[in-house]
Amino acid sequence: MLEVLKRPVVVTTNINLNIVALTGVGLLSRLWHLSYPRAVVFDEVYYGQYISFYMNRVFFLDDSGPPFGHMLLALGGYLGGFDGNFLWNRIGAEYTSNVPVWALRLLPALAGALSVPMAYQIVVELRFSHCTAMGAALLLLIENALVTQSRLMLLESPLIFFNLLAVLSYLKFFNCQKHRPFSLPWWFWLMLTGVACACAVGIKYMGIFTYLLVLGVAAVHAWHLIGDQTLSNVLVLYHLLARAVALLVTPVTLYLLFFYIHLTLLCRSGPHDQIMSSAFQASLEGGLARITQGQPLEVAFGSQVTLRNIFGKPLPCWLHSHQNTYPIIYENGRGSSHQQQVTCYPFKDVNNWWVVKDPGRHQLVVSNPPRPVRHGDVVQLVHGMTTRFLNTHDVAAPLSSHAQEVSCYVDYNISVPAQNLWRLDIVNRQSDRDTWKTILSAVRFVHLNTSAVLKLSGAHLPDWGFRQLEVVGEKLSRGHHESMAWNVEEHRYGTSQEQRDRELELHAPTQVDVSRNLSFMARFSELQWRMLTLRGEDAEHKYSSTPLEWVTLDTSIAYWLHPRTSAQIHLVGNIVIWASASLATATYVLLFLWYLLRRRRDVHDLPEDVWLHWVLAGTLCTGGWALNYLPFFLMEKTLFLYHYLPALAFQLLLLPLVLQHVYDHLCRSRVQRHLFSTLVVAWYSVACHVSNKLRPLTYGDSSLTPGELLALRWRDSWDILIRKS
Amino acid sequence: MLCASGRLLAARTATSLPAPPRGRGPALRCPRRELHFPGNPDPPSWDCLAGRLTRASASPHRRVILRRGRMPPAVGRGLAGSELRLRRSRCGPRAAGRDVAIQAAARSPKRPAPGSWRFEVAGRRAMLALVTLLSFATRFHRLDQPRHICWDETHFGKMGSYYINRTFFFDVHPPLGKMLIGLAGYLSGYDGTFLFQKPGDKYEHHSYMGMRGFCAFLGSWLVPFAFLIVLDLSNSLPAALLTAALLTFDTGCLTLSQYILLDPILMFFIMAAMLSMVKYRSCANRPFSAPWWSWLSLTGISLACALGVKFVGLFIILQVGLNTIADLWHLFGDLSLSLVTVGKHLMARVLCLIILPLVLYMAIFAVHIMVLNKSGPGDGFFSSAFQARLSGNNLHNASIPEHLAYGSVITVKNLRMAIGYLHSHRHLYPEGIGARQQQVTTYLHKDYNNLWIIKKHNTNSADPLDPSFPVEFVRHGDIIRLEHKETSRNLHSHYHEAPLTRKHYQVTGYGTNGTGDSNDFWRIEVVNRKFGNRIKVLRSRIRLIHLVTGCVLGSSGKVLPKWGWEQLEVTCTPYLKQTLNSIWNVEDHINPKLPNISLDVLQPSFPEILLESHMVMIRGNNGLKPKDNDFTSKPWHWPINYQGLRFSGANDTDFRVYLLGNPVVWWLNLVSIALYLLLGSIIVVAMQRGAQLPTKVEGLTRVLLQGGGQVLLGWMLHYFPFFLMGRILYFHHYFPAMLFSSMLTGILWDTLLRLCAWGPASSSLARAVHAVGILSLLLGAAYSFYLFHPLAYGMVGPLAQDPRSPMAGLRWLESWEF
């Protein structure tokens, strides 16, 4: 105890002034006049509405990415005291005074600013010189597209931040590995790698590319570790387990955590409810829950129900019938049964109500005690408003002619008999004696006579069917499909036998009482699945581009135009930096192949440790670029220039590394080196100059004359807005 | 010479062995933590591992194996199994013979006497003959049943008939398969008159056996091919026999081989490519010898043919390509070979595996195009210039003026496939859909309403066809007006939403007798040409840009509702991106004042035809999208044999054939893959940890990793890409992968049983364990075939739910429908 007191308490710190300075200028460049313009800029209109939803805690579904990014933006709004009351309807709309613009844009700007010193650190950890590291950081600092993107309420800069953080922390961890495995910093950096990967994936799905890169490199390193025979088996096992926990378990857990927070925050029903299943909707406050609360759980003979199709594509809809009949002859000359139409209707309606009837008994009310319907029971479905029975028979359906027509049976005193018995098949049953449960059970109706299955075909009926969706009996049931499954959404026990009373009953709202909640995992998997499978409409955009146009900077995006002057924000990169970055990548690949081939013939141009650093740096930077870029060629969605920025960040890291390599290993004489340094300085000055030239488009703070704007239009494809005076 | 240097190297390896773990000796790098690329050589550590292993085993033979197996010292030891492959000695036949003997010694407990060696070869030949015979017998048994069209025979039989009739058609697959079917039909006396309308149609008197027999003939070769491949990879007769039995007794392969389909042809060429690749690799000790050349070029030929049947052939090309790269990488790292020799190797492969297949593939297309010279159902899919080649098409031998002039009557065709001609008719857009003006659509068929008159934007008074006026050509950049010939209304656009694509502007017909307003003016531009040039018929790709709104005339490809007669929507798109939807060409051109030229001048060259047919095929393939609300086969269904395909019949009175894999075989394959991955990773990790395996086990693991790795790669390449495909998929797409997975099963179980048998010390017991194991697998496969053979050979009578059915109790999965 006293020993401790004898020694003085000493805190030694090393402050790398480079980093401090870089952080300073980074903050300056990103935070300067951050709340200008006080108007909605480009995709802020898109993310903004989700921020408002978070503020109002209203459920929404966005298929563009996992919720962590949206939550980060919302956090800014929360800190700035945003109440969510703003109508995000068009680009260029002025923000009202209740919108804390500065706070909303703060987090992306901070992420963008901190990427600058992080680039420095990464290059240092890759064992290149501090000068090179400064170069990488400065490139990131002055790159116009990165500055533009990080000064707005957008998700690319946080994504780049976490991408770089993942790489940096992995490198730190890897450098610890040699000397101090299982030490505190070792654990810290390892865990941070996993956390950063999870955050990157949580912001946008494309974060998964960086995650794969880190996983790949970690796997190769782990493989070498396995081959290291100075380590005991147990130690190797510990190493592998630690990596598995940090790089596999942690990210998955965190990803789930994001969704947990997301679902906890968004507890009220909102505009996207209809896309979700009945059970999911019932777990939200308001909306369907208000109706379904307190419904009896088990469907009994005599129950009045609405049946919702589980697949719900192209539209979520309910089994429906109405007094109109099928036309006797269709336009193509085929005949129909001329019985009452049965359709699927995408709106709530009193004609969506059906009564579950026991074929053996006559009454349509629930007995006391109720007799629950079980899997395998034979039922009849009676349409509530018209008292006709759901029926199918060997008549071709109106549009899907290979399937059977489904109708509500009308007795025309001709020889077509009623075939209205259906066997109940509960798809998600636990046992064969399961009861049919409201909301929870997915059921199929199998026709007893023809073993056809009631199915939503997805086709829209013509005008005679009021453009509602066609329902058919699928005869050749080639496997199970969700379009054949239905669930009870609204449910109550029927009490009145008489038709008139029942109609009144059906018009009255259902009762209210208890709530049933889904487990988190069920809600998560449903939400995630819907997000991945939701197909937005064919989104064509004026500024969309193809991946090939990104490398050459053949495209640009106009973000915002001042309502009166020609001041504007335009996403456009520093063309000198882009061109040289691509050139550096090509140089790297060629040099690498050259060295590799020569090593194969036993010619070692580089000392072993230099070669290994060269390979590691290339794997991370070129690999990061390739993984974040090439997959876009396979994607079918609408792409924009900003999708390239994460790849660009990796390319910018590589550029100074290649320069240093050329300086160290390819310039032989002193004269060559001097010449090369001069060239690099000249090139960098040009880059700065270009950056400065484009600054008005980046910050949008000064209005240029049409002549100046035309002078900036270096490529014909840049769509710089010029106001006609 | 080579041999000597090889020995020299071995000696060097040996001398470097005792190097202490300090200094710059290779052993220093044993503990490696640095990152290496996969495939990036790590020579020092390799030496280190080799050294360690060599040190552990004292036997000189053993060292020879090691050296042979891992020569040269800098063998890339990436993670991919494909690189860990058997490398026989490159040191001449004598050394190779010894090597084989040593390997045999490593495998069998006793070293075989020369006599028994010869006996073994004879045994192998006999087995091969037996296997081939059995395969042919099963495939040709009841080949004529059923006597009606089954499943896709309706397509491929029809296409075979097209070749016989020489009518042009369009299909999403390359032509070789259908050409061969047509040829087989032609040779066997089929006259191409059967209509092949729908499955179930009776063949009656038409001769169909030639075509079926041809497919069955190719399908029968799959089994002996698989036998030979496995024999070569594992050098073990039981493994090869097991593979052959699995394939012979698989009902799925059998069914698929018995009908007029592309799959037996495709699989034949895939397996032929695989076999010749394996063979040429085993000739690696005698490069540039006659067998080496012939196997190498056979590989190339099979590759071209596989690709010529279906694009799935790309996967086997990928496999051969990967192998070739690995192979060249080894040769390149072999310092005993001069760069010139390596260059020769490279050139040989470029010649046989790239140039030869490419030439062959193009030759296939050339034949295809030469044979099909009559107009047929495929015309509409192709561009106007292409159609000019087909006799019977109205563009054939037509002669029209070459350059577009004012006053000409023209038709304008969209460049995108299956969009059609710019069209208008005397019907108005309905109430509520934009302005109530005349509809403008695109229409696929030729019709008077497709005719337009091209006029100057500002003059209407004088009739341009008046002979007193000089001819004035339309030039790139001119402002024009298009007047609809039948209704005399101008092509017009304005700021109204298009009927279906909300972000585009509506296009209408406007004005009376050719007098409209400034919204009728369009600038005509030729893609990628200079201003002021004339516009060529058929050749020039033109865009029409609306002068007032700046939008581009295009077709969205969406079908209009009934009010638009289900023709396609025409819009004016404000997005100036160049897509095929907004590019047009002039097809018909009538102008009496201009001299006509023959269209033959405009005929596309062969490379253009080739490119165009590939574009059309690829787009056709992408167009095969599944509908949302239908059950479709998913790739994960396939290996578990989740659901088959109805080839013929559904009801209990029909003759039913059901394509379904023999569940015993398929599930065994599935288990084998899992087992292989488990066993393989254990072995690889153990080797990486430096475990010292006994000699016998070492030989077995090499077969497992190298031979098994090769077929595993094949399985993965033929299976996983399907997960990425957006087009509609069917169960039969899995069959090429299934061939590879059966070969893996053969290799795995043979090796596994040997490994198990290696446990008990007594050699006779070991042999007994192995023999009983293999025999029971063979018998199991045969018995399950006996149970399930009605699936392939056809069933009549009650369905399997019925206890009276012969298949009763065999419906093991609910999803099987027989």
C-alpha cells in the first residue's frame, strides 16, 4: 500500500501534433458554416422523413439499409431537440425554425472530419512514413466529393468512417499481436474491429464488403497462426476463439441490437404498416392493434373473421366477395360459372367478413362453450353480407386459366352442384391437433372435392371485377407457396343467427381488450426479410449513373440550387485526385504482378519485410477499393456517384503508398529522387488548386456568374445548373 | 537433362535440412504471421514444412514422393484445394513409372508383382466395358416409351425440325445442341413435318427414335466418363466403380438422358472436357508428346461444344481455366525449366484452350446462320439489317433508297428487342390520361399505321414529292416533323404525364392535315456521328429530341391497358441517358425520287451477326423472370431432391414419367459433401499444425485433397452460380453439378473406408472392411434403383398415395408428386 504512495503519480502522454493538426483542419473543413444552406439538400429529403418518424416514434420500413445509420441521424435530431415537425416533401424547401439543422448535420460532419486523422493513422500502422501518412490524410481532406457528402445529412461519411475504423483497429490489433497477444490493447483493438464492422454493416448493406475484407485478412492471418508450431494447441485455440468472438459473434449481436433499439423506439403504427403481417401490425400501438386487441384467440365454429393473404403481393389484401357475378362469357370467348365473384381486396371493407361454419350444423353462431376449429377440420366459409358459401369447381379461373375458379355459390337450379367443403390445413402448426388461432396461424384451405388450394394469383381482374385481385383454386399445387396461406386478422364470435342482425353486427367495430406481442426475433426476422425483398418501383433518376462512369468522373449530381442566385451545391470530385488515384491503383496492380512473377523465378527485387508490407497494404487498400466498387456491376438498382465514395476512400489511401514505393525503390539515383519529389509537390499543388476552384460547388456559399460556371464545366456530362438571366 | 536438375534440387532440399533455426536459412520463417495472398508463394516456409516432414521420415522412397509431390520447392500453397493437386514427376517416363509404382506401394499393403500389375490393367478394362454396357443397357431400355412428346421435347424437337426445314427461329441457348438434334433426326429419316405442338401429342408415324437415340447415346457415355475420371484422380478401381454405379442407378440421370433435350448433350461435353483435362494433366510428365497434344486439344474442343449447347458450359470453362492457371503457375515456378519452355507451354495452352475453342464456337454459329436461311418465327427478335438475310422476309432482296430525304415515307423501329415500330391509330387517349389526343404506341407487327412522312418543320405548303423540287436529304441535327401517313397528324409531345411512366411526358398525334404547333418539332440526331451527315436507312441509330421540352422519344416497353389495344407505351423521357429504349432506326423507306439500292450492301458482317445474336440471347435469358405468386424451384431445393419435374402425365390413367433423383443416391451425395468438408478441413488443419501422418495415410489424404478437391471445385462451380441468377430456374439445372457430386462420393467413400481399414493392423481384415463397405454401397444403390425405376421407365395406374400402387410407401417426401 505504502509502496504505491512512495512513487509519484506520473502521467506521460505522447501527443502527435500531426494528428492534432489534421483533426483541427478536418473539423474546420467539415464544420465550417455547417447550417448553410438552411434548406433541404438532395437526399436529406429522403433521410429527413425517417428522422421525423423516429422523433414521433412511428413505425416505418426503409429497404435502403439497416436502421443504425438512420438512428445516428436521428440521434443528431434528438440532441438538437428536433420535434419531428417538418414536411420533407421537396429538395430546396426552407427549413423552419424548429429544425436544428446544425445538430442534424453534425454527426456526419464529425465522421467526415475524423476520417482525416484516421487515414494518417492507417498509413502509419501499415509501416509507411509519416510524410506519406500526411499525404494520405491531406488527400482525404481536400477531396471535394468527400467534403460535400460529409457536410450534409447523409450516410456515406459515417460509413466511410466506420470502414476506416475497422481497418485501422484491425491493423493496430495485428501489430499488437506480434509482441503482446491477449494484452489489454490487443483485446481493445480486436473488439473495436468487430464493433466497427457491425456499425458499417448497420449503416448500409454495402458495409458488408469491408467486413468481408477484414474477415478475409483475419482468416489468412489466423491460418498462419495455425501453422505456427511454436504455439501450443491450446494457445492456438484461444487465439481462434478470441477472433471468432470478436469478429463473428460481436458483429451479429450488435446488428441484432440495432434492430432491437429500432423496434423499441418505433412502437407506434404508421404509414408502412400494411406491408407487414397482421401479427407484426398488432404489436404496434394504434393501427391494427386497436382493432385486434381483445379478440378471442381461438377461431371457433360460428366465428366471424377477415382473412388476409400472407404473401400479399402485389398488394396486401383480404379475401372478399360482393354481389356481382362473373360475366357469362369472358372477352376471349371462354365461359364462366356466372356465380358470385370472390376476389382479394386491398382495403378494409364490410364485405371482407366471413363466417366459419360447421358443415354438419345449421346455425352461424358460436355455441357456449365455443368449439374451436382444429387442423384437419372440414369447414364451410359463409360470406357475411350475402350468406353465400365459398365454392370452387372445375371451371377455369378468369385470368389464370390453368387454375380453378373460386366463387360464392349461387343455386341457379342447374346441374352444377355446390362444392363448398374446405379442409383446414394449418401450415405453422405445432401438432396435428392444433387449434386455429387469430393472427398467429397461417392456414391453407384445401378443397375437399378437387384438392385445389385457395390462392391469390396476383393478377388484377378487369373492370367487371373492379380491378380487384384474382383468387383461384390452385389445382397442381407444386409445393407450398405463401400466396396460398391466409391468416385471420379481425375476429369475433358471432351471436346473431338472423341475416339482418348479422349485417348490423358486421358493421359494428370489434371489441377491445388484451394485446399479444411477438417475440423480438420473430419481429426482427420479419422486418429484415421484408426489407430485403421489398421491391421499390422502377426508380429512374435524372442523376443516376453506371459504375463505369464513376472512375472517370463522367457524372455529377446537382444537390441544391439557391432559390434566387446561382449559388449551388454540386457533388463532383476533384478530377486530378480521381485520375491519379485510378492511375495509382493500376500501377500497384502491375507492379505487384511484376514482383510476383519475378519472385516466382526466384528474383527478389524487394527485401522480404518490404514485400510483406507492400502486400498487406495492397490487400487492404486495393482490396478495399475493389470490394467496394466491383460488386456494383452486378447490381440492378439505381446507382449514383456517391456509391463510389467508400471505394474512393480506400483508393486515396493507396495513392501515397504507391508514391512512396516509387520514391524508395524505383528511383535509383539522387537526381531521380529529387525530380520525383518535385513532381509530387507540383502535382499536389495542382490538386489543391483544382480543389479550390471547385470549392464554390462544394460549399455552395458563393454565387458565380454563368461565365464562371461554364468555365467550371470541365466535362460535358457535368450537369452544372446555370440560371438563365 | 530435366531429370538431373530435378535430382539436383532434391539434393539442395536435403542439404538445407539441417540448417539451424537462425541466420537467413529458410527454417527461420517457420513461425509466420505475415499476411500472404492466397496463391502467393511462400517458399521459405514451404521448405521448412517439407524439411520437417522429410526429417521425420527416414525412408528414401518417402523423400522421393515428397519431392515429386511438391516439386518445385516454391509450390504455391494457397488455401484453394485446386492448387494442392497431384503433380506427377516431370522427369521422363521411367521416373514416372517408378513414381506410380511407389504410389501404388503407398496404397496397397504389398508391392504388386509385375504380373499382378498387368492383371490389374486387364481388370480395369473389363470393368470399364461392363460399366459402359450397363449404362447403355439402362439408357436404351424402353427408350421408345412413351410414344408422345414429353416436357421440353416440344421445344427442342421443334427446333430440330426448324433446322431440317431451314427456317429461322430464336432460342435463348446457343445452337449446337439443337443442330445436333436436327442432324440426328435428319440422318434417321425424320422429315421435319411433325409440329411438336404441346407435351402429350402422339408421335404417330413420325420417326422420333433417331433423336431420342442420339440423346440417349450421349447420355450413356456419362457413366464411363465418370468412371475414367475417378479412376484417374484416385487411382482406385473401387472408387471408380462406386461412382459409375451411383450414376447408372440414378433415376434422374437416366430420365434426363432418354428424351430429346439439351441436357444429355451438354453433360456429355462437360464430362468430356473434364475427362480430357484430367487425362492431359496426367500426361504432364511427357509434355508436347502426341497424347498430350491430343488430350489438350480435345479439352478445347469439348469446351467449345459445351458452351455451344448452353451457356452453363461457361462453368466448366472456368474450371479448366483455373486449372490451367494453376498449372502454368507451377511450371513458371519450376526453375529447372527455361523461360522459353514455359513460353511454349503457355502458347500451347493459348492455342488449344483459347484459340481453337473460339474458332470452333464461331464455326458453330456460322453453320447455324448458313443453315437457317428462311424467314421464320424468330425474325421479330432481330434487327432490320439482320432480317434482310432471310428469304421470305419482306426485307429480303428488297431495294430501298439509302439516305433519308424529306418527303419520304418511313417506318421507325425501336432498337430494343421486342418493342416494335412507332405506331399511331385513330383512337384517342381516354379521359383522364393526359391530353385527349390521338394515341401513339409501338406495335410489333407490320401495318399501314406504322408509316410516317418525314417533313421539314417549317414548310408544309409544297408537296415535297413534286418532281420539280430538288431532293433534299435529312441531316444529323435537322429539325423535323413526323406526320402520320394514315391520319395526317403530327408526332407531338407536351408537359403531361405519360399514361404509365409517370415521370415521362406523353406523346400524342396532334394537328389536322399536318398543321400543328411548335410542340411537333423534333431534332433528329444520329448516335455517335458528326453534325451535317446524311442519315442512312437501317444503319443509322437515331434519336428524336423534342425541341420544346428537350426530352427524348422512347418506348418504356410497358403494355398499355385495353384502351391502348395492349400495344406498348411511347413516352418522351426527360432523362437524356442513352438507352436502347430511346434509339430508333428507319426500316422501310419509300421515296420515288431517289434511286433504290439493294439491301445486300447493308448486310451485317459475321462478327456483327454474332454479337447481335448473343445480345438477343442474353436479353432473352434475362427476360425469363419468375412471377411473384408462383412456386418456383429454388437452388437449395435441388441437392436435397426436394421436388422433381413432371415429364409426362399427371393423373392415374396417364403414362407418367417423373424426373426425380434416386433419393438414396442423392442423399448419400449430400452426406458425402458434408463429410468431405469435415474430413478435408481436419486434414488440412492437421497438416498446417505439422502433424506427421503415416506414409499410407499420407497417400490417401493426397488423393482426398487433390482428386476430391478437383471434383468438389466442379460441383461448386456448377451449383453456386445459380444462387445469383435472376432468371427462372428448374430442377434439371442441377444435374451437371450432380455428376461432380457423385464422383466426390466415389472418391470419398473409397478413401474413407481405406482409412477406417487402416486402423486394424491385420491387412486381411482391412481388405475385408473395405470390400464389404464398397459392396454394400453398390448393392444399396442397385436396390434403390430397383425400387425407384418406375419413375424413369414410366408408371401407369394409381398414384403413390394409393396402397395398390407399385410406388406405395416410396413417397418419402410430401413434395414428390407421383
